[in-house]
Amino acid sequence: MSEFLDFLKHQYAYVAVGEFKPGRFDEAEHLFEKAVSTYTKGFKGSYLLQEPGTDRGIAIIFWENIDDMDANHTAAYDAIMQEMAPLFVKPPHTAFYEVCSEVHPDQLQEQAEKSI
């Protein structure tokens, strides 16, 4: 039964959409990676996306549940965020999303083989 309940559990994604001051994206990327390296319990991975030719980006951080993000809020993380804050043109728009669907290339291959 627990395997079935595990199957029903969904991850959560914290998404931040923002723009950095001109030429500051590389510095922000370094700080993003530094901040993410402080995460432990419930952290499932992250992506930092950059719109080509701009300083606009999207950070996506995956969590087992929303409470895990708060649990990973440490003094080290706060210090990194203080360093990053002045790099933004304005504060980023942030939100949580439930991950409803996840598809991996190997899953597509398996499905294709089963249908033959």
C-alpha cells in the first residue's frame, strides 16, 4: 500500500522569474549554485534558465514538499540571498507549483517498445 501512496505523491516546484542588472547574470548564476548547495532534506534538484541574449531568467527548484524549503532556510542561505538581492532589476516574481506530470525520454522509449 505504501508504494501506491508514494506513487500518488507529487513534488513541488518553487519558481522565480526575474531580471538581473545588465551583465550580472553570471554572478547571479554563481550565487544561485552556491545557495542550492546549502539544501539538504527534501531537495530534489534545480534548474536556472536564461533567456538567450538577455539578463532575464527563471529559477526552478524541486522539493519533496513545500515545508522542506522552509526547513532548508539557514543563515548561510540568507547571506547568499542578501548578496544576490542587489543584482536584480526588481524583486523576482515567485510561486509554488505542484508537479503534475513528469516525462523522461527513457519512459517514452519503454512506451514505444510496449506498443509494438
